[in-house]
Amino acid sequence: MRQFSSDLPERPTAPYTHSRPLPPYRGVLAVDAKDFTGRSAIEHEGVSRAVPALLKTALARAELRDLWDDRRFPASTGDGYVFGFDPARLPFVIHPLLFTLQEVLADYNVLSHGALPIRLRASLHVGPLPDTGDEFGGNGTARNDTHRLLDSRPVKAVLASHKENVTHVAAILSDRCYEDAVAGGYTGRHPDHFVEVAATVDGKPFSQRAWIYVPQPSGPLYEEPADTSATASSASDAAPVPVNKSEKARQVRNSAPNGNINTGTVHGGQSVGNYHTAGDHVEGNKADRVRGFQGDQVRGDKYQGQR
């Protein structure tokens, strides 16, 4: 009988059988280009090449070039890029790197004259990962969760809702990154810059506490989650977005003697009392999003009886 055992790969080590050393801890940074699949096929290669080049430029500008030179298990994901790094440098990756990446993308998008504008989602995580130095290194739960965070609904919704000419980067940090580097006081950004979210991914059994950070915001960081009584199609359109506690507590009152005023983004209904014959007086919180018809719906002569 021919022996094939020497040709077979080594069997994976079964869990829970005996104790063994943990793999080294690594920070993991992953970035992903917004709307990559919606681009023309001719643009894909250019974006795939530009993303790691932009990361390298941002690291150099932030005086963190050594992180690029020493990166672990680097890989292109087609529409993005991922690499591991020494977790001791995590505070510097949060700041100034993410802020610098925003500036680099702003410069790039202005110079591209609309040809290949790139906006990036970024995710950060930390955990034990095998660092074998070959193409199979860096695989493990920490890396999987990094990509899940990158694809989660909150960070996608934030980048989609902010102005494309202002906000070029939206980042999401795992809870461990936030607790160790931000809440621990090691990062040059106050915790108020970060917004807690529940990170979920459509179609995946994934839900984790995480934190949104937008270096240059240009839109609201708070939106009510979709009404659970809504239809499935409506719920899919209303992605949950980070909760800004200070803004949630703020009440806005607007008076409109001759009509309705809507300021900001409004969720839910509007309370309108017609105290004047020729106009509306609006009471209540108007700082949320309004879905549906917002004007006066009139059948017949609106001014009947006033002439």
C-alpha cells in the first residue's frame, strides 16, 4: 500500500486538549474603500493600488513610517488593506494616524479632480494572532473581528451620511482598543471624540460594543434606530448610527408663526398646533429626522373663510 501521510498537511491543533502559549498580541488596522463595487471595472485596479499607498503616505506624514516598514501579515483585500503592528503603538495609530489619513485623503481627492475620489472606513482591534511570517500568518479571531467591525452597519452609515467633500475617513474601534488606549488616557484624543455603538453586520452572527471616531465630521453622529414595528425593507434602509449622549439630551424648540421650520435631522413625528389663522405654531423636539411628507397637505381652498 502506498503511503501518502508524508504528503498531507499537518492537522490543526484541537482546542481544549492541553495548555499552550498564547500567540503574540498584535494590533490590527484594516481599511476599506467606500462604494468600491459600484465603480467601473476600469477603476478597480487603480483604487486597489492607491489605498496602501495612501496609508503609507499617512504613516510617513504622521512620523510613524516604522509601522509601515515593520508591518506584520500585510494583505490587500481588493478594496482595502490590512496589516498587523506592535500593540504598544496603538495610541499613535488612533491619533495622529487617523487624523492624518483624513488630511491625506482630502489632499488626494482634491488633486484627483473627481477621477478617483477615495473615502475610507477604518477599523482597529487588538488580540493574540499567530505571526508565522508567511502567507498564513495573522489568521485568528482578532483579525476576523477587525473585518467584521469594518463591515458593520454603524461605520457604514456614518460615512454615508457625512458630506463626501469634507469627511473622508470614518473609523470604528473595538471596545478593547477604546478601553486600553482611549479610556486609559494613552491617546491624544479625549474620550468625548468617540461615540459608543452596537456593531452588527447584516447577515452575520456578529454583535459587539464598539466606538466610532470621525476625525473630520460633517454630519450628525446620532440617529434613532429603526422602529422595530417597521417592515423588513424599511428596517434595512435605516442603519443604526452612533449615539452622542450630549446631543441626545439636548432639546430644540422652534417657533414658526407662518409655517413649519425643520432644522437638523428629525426622527418621528412633528407636533403642530394651529394657534393662528394664517400660520402654524410648532412645538416639540425638532432635532431629529423626518421621514415622509413635511409640508401642509391641503385639499380645496387653503384660504377659504379668510378672505
